[in-house]
Amino acid sequence: MGKIQTLPVSVINRIAAGEVVERPASVVKELLENALDSGPTRVDAELEQGGIALIRIVDDGCGIEAEDLPLAVSPHATSKLQCADDLDDIKTLGFRGEALASIAEVSRVLIRTRTASGTGSRLEVDGGLNRGVMPEGCRPGTSVEVHQLFSKIPARRAFLKTPATEWSHASEAFVKTALAHPEIAFSLTHNRRRVHELPAVDDWRQRIADLYGNQLADRLLHAKEVDDDISVVALIGRPEDDMASGRFQHFFIGGRPFRDRSILHAVQEGYRGRLLSGRQPIVFLQLHVPLAHVDVNVHPAKTEVRFRDPGRLHRLVLLAVRSALGGIITPTVFNPPSSSSSAVPGLAAAEAIWKRQQLAAGGNESDRNSFQDVPLHDLDKSEHTFISSGPKLFDEENDSSIKQENLPGTGDNGIPEERAFQLHQRYLVVETKEGIEVIDQHALHERVLYEQLRERMSNGAVEVQPLLIPEQVELSSLEFEAVTSHLDVLSEAGVKVESFGGTTVVVRGKPALVGRTSASDIIREVIDRLAALDADGGDHRAVVDEVLHSLSCRAAIKAGDPLSQAEVDTLVADRHRYPGTRHCPHGRPTSLMLSRRELDKQFRRT
Ligand code: ADP
Ligand code: MG
């Protein structure tokens, strides 16, 4: 007998399962796609233990005929492909005809379904074993339950992470699907708790608001570009609403999420020069491209696409982003409180007080020009009264402008007295004993703030500035969980937050060190970073560190902020007061050195 045999069906299914079913999130994605293909008005998803114990997806779509039910769970059976030509159709989402079969091979699957005209039926498949179709009364539509994923395959089960981590992946899969289909109502429930309730809407921004809150959605800029038969529609974040991670970047084509390096690159290119390095913009983007221009079956999970003319799409996306951003001025100089918060009664008064404080702290022209040798930018006076978006570094009344002409010496407090000035509103140039030092003002200030906060936090002495008007921040349920599970750390760091009904939190105080950085900015940044932590990796130290990072990053002066001489001096001196100031908290250098010896050498003086 020959040695070549065809594989038993269950082995084929298990191999396919390896491609399609990796973890609960992939099951959620496949089942949601099937539900969407059934033409529903509403889809409800329910998970337990991050989806490991249970995933239930219920739709009110077309249902499956009782006689077709066994076929639905057999491999390469699909109602979506009549001939190979249909492979070009990206409108129906699933078309490999193996998802249900693969899932049923590695779990216990229970399907209840009813077509509009038929009576209901149910089918159970346990570890690939078909237990047969039975009549069962149920609502029109389909409910698919997946119990105990991988429970009988220890090797696969071992690769699952904790329920918390699986939950974060699975809910992300849900969010992507819900974003792609605002016209369909969705809900998501985890461990019996309703996490999202999303009504059907015809406005994409509304769906984004329902998922992430109005504060985020309202500030998004609309971007659109059309080139003949292809077009790009996007809602993108303002540069100042940048994020620590790419968690808020979603790309869709033909109603499905996708990833593509070149499109992402085009977006980042559009933001170039407007974001600090390492920061990520918020992007919700849809491509509308004729089917013939795309191949979506490149990847088994169908997350990658191949475009016929990637260059054309790249240009279009870049153009869309640039023109949307073109209309706004990056507020490196004056960052007004967001319009959404201005609606809060009483805020106008607070704003006026704040402006007065800024004016009082803004210094005057003679201070500014005391360093005569340095050509100062001819700033419009009204502009530089509202200077940094970070805190003032120094009390101007105590400004001891540098008058000495000699080489830098050492003051009584052991800190060298150095001459320093600001260039291009982003670099500080310092004359040191050894030569010349060029400092990145944002990177250094970020480090200094980080060290100050850390020092005070470990002494339990973070000075809290109570908010005149406590600020409410509306969050998604996921974000709400991220914040409320770290209230203790936030409080130690001086961020006084309480939950405030639903998924809203109210911020009552912030660390005095962060100056006028708004409470909602702080909270958003904290969430973004906490979410970037592996859900398991939330050990206390890592959480503290992320919170400190968030605060110092948001509050630090930015490139483009003009500084008074007093502020320059304080910052330059601070680098001798705190450890580690040669690098910013992210490990990038804060300064470059040019030694006298190097200069002498370059000028051939030696
Ligand atoms: P594919 O989606 O690639 O066709 P699946 O294994 O995911 O393969 O599904 C097999 C078939 O089962 C589908 O083609 C469809 O006919 C049927 N089916 C699965 N889920 C649903 C659902 N929620 N509503 C209606 N029909 C469904
Ligand atoms: Mg499918």
C-alpha cells in the first residue's frame, strides 16, 4: 500500500483552526463577520472569562435552514461563494467556509437558528463531534455559542493568556467591527456586565462617540479626498491630542478592518512635524476603492490587503490628512481650553482667572532682553503672555538674570552658574566649563518633572492643586475600568479622581507640578499608557511609572514654547539637581555636548 493518504477531515479542520482560531478574539471576529453577513439590524456579543469560557454572538439576520445546518459546520461549506469569480467580492466578509468547522473542532459549539419562514432548530458540535440537529423554538436569526475554547487541546490552551488579556484582545475585535458598521446596533457584555450599548446610527462620528465618548469624538477633524474612482474619508485627531500608542488607529476598507504599512505611513507623514517623536495620532479612516483594485485574501485572518496601486492610495491618504490639518494651527504657543469644556457653566470665569494668572507670570520685556548679546525673536507681546502650555518654571520676581561675564563658576549651592539662552524656541544652548551644551527643552523638562514627581511621590508629599471646578471626563467602559482600577496610584501621584455615575469620572485635584495641563488631558494620557501595558503586566511599579510618565509628558514645556530667561536658567540649573537628566524618561538624550577641545580641533587651533 502506498504511503500517501488524504488527511482525515478532523485533522484538516484542526490545521485550519490553527490558521483561523488563535484565541477568543479570533473567534469573536469570525462569528461577528458571519453575523454581519446575515443582514442583521442588531448583533449582541456576550463573553465570559475573556471569551475563554463562553462567546455568544446573537444576530437577527436571515438564519440558517435546518437542512443546511450540518453543512454550516463542515469545512469548505459556504453559502457565500458560488464560483471562483466571487473570490473578488469583498462585500461578504467571510468566504473561506471553514471558520465554523474550525471553531467546532476546538470547542463545544451550540447553534440556535431560525429563518423568517422556518421553525427553529439547534445543532451541537463538541470537539468536532456532530451531535445532530434538533428542532427548537427560537427567535428569527442566529445565536452561536462557543464554550470552553481549547479545553480539550492542552497544547493550545497553554498559549492562552489570562482572561484579562484575552478580554482586551476580544473587545478590541468587537470595537473594530462596531466601528466598521455604524448602521447596525451592537452590544457587548462581559461577565454579565454591559460594556457597550451602541444604537444604530448614520453618522460615523456618533458611533465613535458612543464607543469612546463625546470628548474624543467632538474634537476629531474631518478629512476627505477623492481621486476619480477611489476616495478616503477619515476622522483624525488634532496634533495636541496625540497618544502614546497606536491604539486609536483604525483603518477600514469595504466594511472590514485592515492593516497596511503604507497607509499608516501616509498618515504619519501627514502629521510630520506636528507630533513629538514617538507620539501617535488618532485616526479613523475608510478607504473606498473598487473591488478590482484590492485583494483581501492574502492573509488567512483577512486583516491584510494588497492594493493594485499602493502609490496612488498613499498619495491620497497623505493629501487628505495634510489638508485636514492644514486648516488648524498647532497650538504650541497658546492652547485654549477645549471648546467642549467651555460649555460648562462657570468655566468662563475660571478661564479669565487663569488668563490673569498667566499674565502675572508672563514676565516683562526688560527681563526678557536682559541677555543683550542674544538676538531674541521679535515676539508679538500678546503672544508671549500666554507662553508655555506647561507650568511656569520660575517665579519671575526672583529672577536673578545672569550678569557675569566670566567663564561659568560655581554658585554657593554647588550648582554651576552657566550662561544659557533659547534658540528656535526649542533648544537651550549653554556655555559650560567644558564647552557648549545644546539641550532639547522638552526632553529635559520632561525628565525634570518626572524626577520631581517621583521624589515627591516616594516621600508621600505630592502637592495637590484642588480644581476650582472639578472636571468631568466621560470615558468608555474599558477606559473607565483602566482608571478606576488604579485610583490608589493616581491619588498617590496627586491625581484625585472619583467615579461619577455611569462611566464618567470626575477629577477633583491634580499635582501642582503639572501647572495648567487640563485634568482631562492627564486622564486621557494615563489611560492610553495604562492600556499599552500588557493587561497582566500591571505590577505596581510599572503602573506608577506609566502614571509619572503621563504626567511629565503632558505637563512639560513643548518645542515651540518661548521661555523667559528666568525659566531657561531654572531649567538649565535643574539638570544638576536631579538624577538621570542626561536622558528623557523614554531614554532619548536630552542634550548634546560640544567640547572646547573638539571645537579647537575643528578650527585647527591645536
Ligand atoms: P463562511 O463564513 O466562510 O461561509 P463559516 O464557516 O464562517 O464560513 O460559515 C459557514 C456558513 O454558515 C456560512 O456560509 C453561512 O451560510 C452559515 N452561517 C454561519 N453563521 C451564520 C449566521 N450568523 N447567520 C446565517 N448564516 C450563518
Ligand atoms: Mg465566516
